[in-house]
Amino acid sequence: MVDLDLDDAPQALVIEALLHDSIGDNYVIISKSKPFNENTGTFETVSGATVVVTDNFGNSFSFIEVLAGVYNSPSLKGIEGRTYVLSVYADGKSITAQSTMPPKINLDSLSHQKINRPFSDPNDPQQYRIYTHFYDTPNFNNYYRIKASSRTVKQKGVLVLSDNLIDGDNVVFPIFQTEFEENDTVSVQLLSIDEVNYRYFNALASSQGGEVPGNPETNLNGAENVVGFFAAYAKSERKFIVTPLP
């Protein structure tokens, strides 16, 4: 779940909605924001919502609640180039959002490099940085979100980029916020996202870095005090074992 650094404001409805280009790989999580001064790690989930996704070919998919506040459609598989509309009725509010699934960009390979720090404790585990390798399609505005995690390491923050400076290049891009140890099996996703979601996550990443206020602009519409996002991702995924380097 994406952590939203909400300003001091009334409790908000939080919607995190994702669909991918693989069968059943989609979910909508509905919860309520915590009061600004509450430090507990729990969220109030919202059950009993009506969740439907339609596409621009007239197909409709109803989501069912599989866990408290978590909704899924077992038959929905996103298709590149299609535009999807999310409709949610929850907590007395009607919310809609739209996202278009871009063409998939394949994650060609992964590599790793030692992180050497002067004066580090020699007894500490060696840390490594993972690098993604992919080819950016030229003459097309590509936007990316990168996710990486292992069984023991969760990715820090949000990592997104545009091809503004890499259009048509063979790209080597580091997952620079998160470090892994020897023998970690790392799962890395290269997600092709639309411009609206790029702007949202770029603002969120800047907010987490303290550069701009929280509450990034959302593509959710129809009601006040609703935050979050809806995204249709084309996903390329690889796993990588962090082997020792000399």
C-alpha cells in the first residue's frame, strides 16, 4: 500500500486501484486515512463497496471483496492501448477514474554493484545496488514506475522516471533508494504507466523527500476528501539473485 503523507485535514477515503496485463492481477484497496496525529500502523478498511471497471470496448468487470477492504476481479486482464474507467461507490461516495494502459517495455536484464562506504564496519553485511537494463522505444512518451523487493527487504519510497532524457536509448537505471544483501532473491518490476500516474507518483516521491507538500493531485473524481490513484500498468518482471562480487 502506498503511504500518503496527508496534510492536517478531515479523514479521507483512500483508494489504491491497480490492474495489470495478466489475468486476475488487479486489486482495489479501499480504506480511510488516519487522523493526522495518530501514529498507529493500522488503517480502517472499507467493506461493502461496489467496484466496477469498464473499458472502451464495452467490457465490464465487477470486483468482489476478497478480504476486508480488498476487491478483485478474477477475469480481468488489461490490454495495451485500452482505456479503463474505474467506478467505486463506497462510504456514501461515488468516485470515478480513468487510466490508459501503455505499451509494455521489456525489462531486458538486471545487474548489481557493490556499495562501498569508507569507514564502514567490516562485520556489517555487504550491500549491493541493483541496476535495470531496458530499451526505451523512440518517438513515444514513455513513463515508468520501478518496484523492487526481496523476502527480507521492502523497497524504500517510490521510484518513477520519464524518457525525457533517455528517448530511444538503451537504459541502465539504478534502483538507488534500496539496498540488498548477498544471496537475496530480488523481484523487480518495470511498469509502463500513463502520464497522469507518472505525475501523481512523481509528486508523491518528491513529497516523501520533503520537497513539496503531501496530497498529490489524484485522477480520482466525483467526491471530496478522496485520495489515491487508479492505474493500468503493462508489467515486465524479472528475478535476480545477488551473488557475491570480488
